Amino acid sequence: MIPRPVLWGLLAVGLLPHWSGVCSADAAPTDSLQYGAPAPIAQVRRDVDGDSIPDRVGDTVVVAGRVAAAPGALPLPEEGVGSLQDGTGGIHVRLPEARALSRGDSARVWGVLRHEAGLAQIAGIGYERVEAARRTPDPVPLSVPSAASDRHEGQLARVDGTITARSANRGGEYFVLREDESSDAQLTVFVSNQHTERIRLGRFDEGDRVEVTGIISQYDLSYQVLPRGEDDLVHIGQAWTYLRWALLGVGGLGLVSIAVILFLRSAVRRRTQELTRREAELKDRQMKVEALYSATDHLLRAASRTEVAGALIDLVREVLGYRGVSVRFAEDGALKAFDVAETTFTFMPERPDFNIEGDSAVAEVYRSGTTLAVEDVEEMEMDDPAAHGDLRSVVVVPIGEHGTFAVASPEPGAISGFDTHLIEVLGSYATATLDRLDREKALRAAKEEAERARTEAEVARDQAEEAARLKSAFLANMSHEIRTPLTSIIGFAEALGDEVGDGNGNTGRFAGLIERSGRRLLDTLDGVLNLSKLEAGQMGLETEPVDLVTKARRAAEELRPQATEKGLGLTVETGRPEVWARADAGSVQIVLQNLVSNAIKYTEEGGVHVRVFRENGWAVLEVEDTGIGMDPALADDLFKPFRQASEGLGRAYEGSGVGLAVTQKATEEMGGQVDVETEAGAGSCFTVRLPEATSPEAEVAEGGKTEPIGEA
């Protein structure tokens, strides 16, 4: 007869191929599993020789039991490793394809018994599941020392202990459990990386008391417990702590509740009465607020101090119901009664004016800007109580810088705190209205002043325009009346000089003096007329491309005799044959003549240099001399009309002082600018910058045209 284990091996290898998958059978009750009567798990794991290795390693074995953890569901370090448990013990099984098994199923497994890394397990060849009612195996309650022994390997167990350490490796995270701090036995709780988030290990710290449910496994010659899910790893001892505190809280709450009930019974009646009284007060206050809200519009729209005072008195009398009301305004250093309700005099005499700087209570309210509330005047220290008549309670509020507002009553404590607040609100409204009236008055005065100033400005403008017209007419007459005879004088002086020739008599010398003086007078007249026309916008300038090189050379040739006569050099320097500027040709000529002639005039030694170049989008004229120069702090005055470096009857140089003013005005009219650098005794350098332009041929090609400046 073939031995039963050999028969099972043959059936597993070749005779029972249909068992390589999941098969079902209508079997006896799940726990008996009397389908072939496999060997008990404890017998399969038996170690007779004591070498810590099961005797049947390498044999094909068959075991049956209930699934303690199914492949794919148990969080073990190796996927597909589960556990089978019967009444004698438990054993690990490796079933990589057994996805149909789950916890609580009854199953029969056959395969080769192996022992790896201290763990006894069956490398499964096949399995079958026996259909039966599912029942999750009950975990075996163990202590840490008993769980860390060979007897319970592969079983589903429940262990409690204290966490003494926690750490991690490449495979996952783990805790070290002990019974207590003095115990030597320890057990590892291991959770692989793929399950750490699900089990939420962050809930636990060293020193926590925990309960762990899982499979007892052996790894690296030590035992560990492998929890399956979040509920398999929980704190213990907290429930009773919470319950104890809850019971204490409930007991304390009961005592407090009894005390509160006794107290409330005595307070409810008082509170009911208080609420009834408060309700009546609230209704009264609501009525007052609504009445004031609807009536204050007249106060806010008041158009004079009289209307403001009248509105205050009416509001207090009609809404708040007080008989004594008075309004005082600050005038001539005193707080004077401006308006007083007639009913005020039924219980108190007329009050005098109060000096603003005096020691009266009303003056103190005005100066400090704070409210005065007196519940009983008789309790105050006063020099003359009879002067107040039957007045007992009073509230005085400031009206900004305008005055004070007072409400009085013949009854002590008659003005409540709420009414005091409403009186203060009325005072603030009156302040806002009076401030508005002051602003409106100031605005009217400013408007009138602005209108007067505008009228005066129009008159001044008309006078200036008339003066300008008269000046233009005068200059026009000057141009005709002076230029014509002056031209004749110069002409006759030239003729007389030519006729006399180079004789040694005084006639020729006098003729030359007449000619030079006439030309000087003509130059002065031309400068004054040009400045006048530029200031009046009557020069009639037109912009067009102007070659500054040509203009500079022409001006130098015209003025070279003057330079030669003084023994000065006059040079024109340019790095290119043409430098075009958008300018007025006549104005450019005037600018050059003024600058070069001035340079010659104020230079005794050395020379004058005229430079023409381009720079940063500008066409630049530069006139530099080695003359007398001047203090740089006085350079700005050079461009003011009729101002010179030397002035007065004893001045060393001739001239009207309008040449540089004409130069600056003409340059600015052409869209340019003129600057000067000067130093006393070292000379001066005038720089004129004009807008750069292209040649006339390029202008025509681009469709350019001449642009007028000012009016002709």
C-alpha cells in the first residue's frame, strides 16, 4: 500500500492537475476539513532533532485550515505570503496566484515545505477552497514573551505591550514592544512601506501602551508581529481614562446643575421684572431715537446760526421733553446766550454771559470740549446757589469752537445717561452744521476774492497788451525815424572820408568817427528791434535745413577784419563738410554774428575758435575765446537784456547788452538751447544746440517742408 504522504505528493505533482487552480467542494463543516485528512500543521512543523528546522523540509505536504491572512490582503514584507491556521498551530504559505482567498476562508493547500530566513513556510503548488460560512479566525491572546517563541509562529495573535523604540529600514517601519520597561523579552511590530500610510504609524510614540493584532512571523532570527490594518494597531488604557474623566465631569456637572437650578429659581423672578423694566426703557429709547432721526434733518439743513439754535431747542422740547434749553455762542471773548427756551425761566433766572477765560463751569466745557453732567446742583460746591433758582440737574455739551448747548431740569437726576448721549449727538450735529456754514462763508469770500483778482488780472492783461501795442508802434516808428537819417549820416560820413582821403587834417578823422559811431548806433538799434520782435512773436521765423558749416565760415569772413585789427586769430573747425540743422537761416546768422563779435570784443590776446559738429541728435555751434571771462556765478545774468560784464559810465567795453538776449531768444524760438562756460581771466565758451536735420535733397525725397515759427 502506498504511504499516504507519497500519495498526496503524486497527486499534487501529476495526478491532480485540476487542483492547480481554485476548486470547490461540498464538504463537511469547515473546521473538520475531512477531505483526505491532511496532517496537522503542528506535525508538519515538527522538529524532533532540535536543529530549529522542520524535519520534513523538502517534502510535498498537504495542510488544511482557516485562512488567517490572504495573499494580497496581509501587509507582509513579501507579496503573496499568507498564513493558514488550524487547531494545532499556524504556518506561512506562499501562494502568489491565490487571489481568490480571503480572511476567514477554509482552504486545503499542498506544496513543498521550506525553511528560509528562520521562517517555515509552504511553497504552494496548488490549493482548494472549501465553501462554507466565512468566519474570521479569532486571534490567540499572547504576551510579548510567549509571542517571541517558536510555538506560535504563523498564528494570528493579539499582543499588548509598551513601545520602547521605533525605527525604519528600507522595507518599512517598526516598533519594539516590551511587557514593561524592566522586561527583557521584546517583540517587533513591522509595517512595510506600502502600508505605512494606511496604518498611520504617526499616531504612536515611545512610551505608548498599544495592542497589536497580526501574524507571528520570524525574520532575521527574531520574531515579529505583522498587523493587517489600521484597527490592528490601537492604543490601550485610554478608554478607561476617558470614561473616568467623563464620570467625574458628569458628577461635577450634576452638582453644579443643582446649584444653578437653586440660584435660577431665586433669580428668574428678579430677572423677569428687570426685563419688563428694560423693555419699557428700550421702547422709550427707540421712540426717542426715531423721533430725533426724523427731526434732525431740519438741524442739518439749517442756513444760519439762528436756525441752528432754534432747531436744537425744538428737538429737546418736543422729543426729549425737557423744559430748560439754552444755546450760547462765543463772541468777543464771552459765551453769550443766543437763544433760550421760554420754559427755562419758569424754574431758573436768566443767566449772565460767561467769560471764555473765566473759571465758570460753562467756560470749562467750552475750553476742554468735554461734556458736563450734574445730577444735583445742590450737592455741588457753589458760591451762590440761589442764583440758579430751582435748577437741580443739568447737562452742558460743547458745540465745537462755536459755543455750548445746555439742557436743564428742576428735578434731581432727571437727565438719564441715554438722554445725555442723545444731547451730545445733537451737539455734534450742530457743530457739523455750523462748521459747514463757516466753510460756505469762507468759500463765498474766496470766490469773491478770486473774482476780484480775475477782474484785476484782466485789467492788467489789457494794460499789458496795450503797452505791448504801444511798444511795437514805438519801435516801428523808431525803425523808420532813426534808421533813415542814421543811414544817411553813415553814408555821408563814408563819402566825406573818401573825398578827404588820407590827408593829415582833422576832417578825415572826424568823418571816420562819425561813420563808426553811426554804425554802432545802427547795431544797437537792430539789436533792440530784433529782441522786441522776438519777444512779441513778430520775427517771422521759418525752419528749414540750414548748413551750419557754411554759416559759420561766412560769419568768420565778415568779422575777420575786426579780429585782424586786434591781432587775434579767428578759426572755424569742423569734422565734416556739412552739418545740417533745422532752423531759421537769418536767426542762425544773427546768433553767429552776436557770439563771434562778442568774443572778439572781449578778447585782447589769443584768438576765437568756432566749432561745428553733431552730438546726440543736435547740430552744435561752439564759440570759444581766450578773453576776459567772468565769475560763473554771474553767468546767468549774461542773457538778460541790457546786462554786461562791465556796466556804468566807466565800463571798459562798448555795447547795448542785448546781443546775448537776442541770441538766447532766437535759439529757443528755433527749438534749441544755449549754454555758457566761463571763468574770470580764462575766457568763455558759448554752445548753441539746434535740432539736427538732413540735407535739403533728403528732405525733398522724404516729402519734407519748411515749418513756420511764430507769426510773421
